[in-house]
Amino acid sequence: MSEQVATAGLDEGVGEGANGDGRRTDRTGFLQGLGCYLLWGVMPVYWKLLSAVPAFEVLAWRMVWSCAAVVALCVLVKRTRFLYLFRDPRAVRTFLASGLIVSCNWGVYIWAANSGHLLQTSIGYYLCPLFTIVLGMVFFKERLTPMQTVATVLAALGVGYFIVANGGDIWIAFALALTFSVYGAVKKKGGYPALPGMAFESLLTGLIGAVALIVGAAAPWIWQLVPATPDPMAVTGPVADMALLAGCGVLTAIPLLLFSAAANRISLTVIGFIQYVSPTIALVLAVAFFGEQFTLAHGICFALIWLGIAAIGVEAAWAGRRKRAAEAAPPVPAAVSSPNPSSAAMFTDAPPAER
């Protein structure tokens, strides 16, 4: 990742960012979120290559190498001042919680992808946006527009039908959806700058991963509590395995950095709908490359979900057109004086609480 990409918007806080340009911030945040989910969508292929290694051992190495990758990125872009967060008890609580939550998500996902449950991972990440939207409404008071409500209902119907048609064994899907949605909410609530926050979180999880590797080296039988299930794609050999394990640090760090930056720039509602990209890619991989059957349930689920996303796209296009028309209109002259103090407030863009 180039310095420009690594630093573009990663150190702003919540809201419009340092440049104060809301349009640029929203566009940048959307692209960061989209890139994140495109990368996550193709990750099952990488985990298949590592399927000869026990899932929990892969997880521990992933935590360590992710820490190394993020810290190296901080040094590269000269953003090394994140250790001060150790002096902030709230930061320690926030990033320890988010780190443990996302590590649980990683562990379930790696095991599921390498154990023939890629379809359930796809269901889980279809559920993620619904969980995220609910969290956004409950904890951040984000309101759905009518079209967003329609889209949410359509997506819920599609995912619900998909779950029912494929049986009730969906604990993997719910575990993935719950852990990642809560992770996003914790990151949003924390509101810390993305790059130092990501480095601090990675440092905490990296320490935990290092301890796990030490324990595993002393007692190798621990890894066999969840034994490996090698796929035909699996790469074998200590050198190849270590190279892939080291590479998963970079593969993990880049989308997480993009997600952290996007979560600070755009609402959880928008993130919720971008999340549909990842399970769509995973489902295509499962059907086209890993031989899983595409059923009528898949077709109905896809149709309802993409109808919902189309509704959001149409609404966004209308909103953008109205906004451009309003910006092109002549400015309204400000009132010189008014006996009613509240009348002047009509000519400001500040929300009522800030007027």
C-alpha cells in the first residue's frame, strides 16, 4: 500500500474529517468500505491454501503477523505515536474488546471456510448488514429512510427464506454476523483515529496471539482440539506454510484499516449495505469454484437482496441530484435583523442543537 493510500483519511476522527468536505468524506468512506469488502470476499481462497494447518494455529499466527504488518505500516507512513493509548483506560478497554471480538470472528471464519461450511459463512455475512443496521438504530440513533426500510425488509425476507430452506443449523452464520456487527459498533463508538487505533488494537491482539503460539509450542496437542481438514488446494511444506501465514498479516491489515477508516466516515447504515458485496463474492466462489449447489433458495435470496440494494441505489441517486440542484441555486440572503431570534436560525445549515 502506498503512503498516499495509507494516509488518505486514516487519521481523521468521526464526522467529515480534517478537510471539512462532507461530499469528499462520504465518497472516500464509501470507496474504503467497498475495497474492504471486496478483499474479504476473496479471502476463502487464501484460507483454503492454509487448510492443512489447524484453524486455531492459523488464527494465532494471523494475530501476530497482522500486528507486525500494521506496526510496519505505521513506521512507513511515520505515524508511530499510538503507544500513548496505553495511558487512556477507555482506549485500552475499547481496543481490547474490539480485538477479542474480531479474533473470535476470524477463528470461526477460518475454521468454517476450511471445513466445508463456506455456504454458512456466506449466510452469516448476509446477516451482518441486518445486525449492523439494527445496532445503528439502537445505539447510534440512526434513522432509516422509507426506501432503506423497504430494502431492510426485502433483505431480511431473502436471508430468512435462505436459512429456512437450508435447514436450521446456522450457528456459524449467527456467530459471524453477531461478532462482526458488534465489532463495527465498538469501533464506531470509540471514535479513535483509524491508523493509530488499528495499530493499538493489533498490538493487543498480537500479544495474545504470541502467548497462544508459545503455549502451542509447549503443548502441540492444543492445536489438535480443532484438527485441520486439508482441502485439495492446500499447500504443504513448512516454508510454504510460513510464507502464507506471514502473508495473511498483510491480507488482514489492509481491509481492517479500510474498514476502520470507513466506519469513522460513513454511517453504520451505509456500511450495512456495502457488506453485501463480501457474501456475494463468497457465494459465487462456493458455487463456481468449490462445487456447492446453487438452489432455488439461492436465487430467491439473491433476488430479494439485490432488489433492496437497488432501492437504496435509486434513493441515493435521487438524493444526490437534489443536493446538486440545491447547491446550484442562488444563495438565500441572510436576514439583517429579526425581532424573533429563531427566525435567523432558518438561514444556517447547523442542526438545531448547534444553532
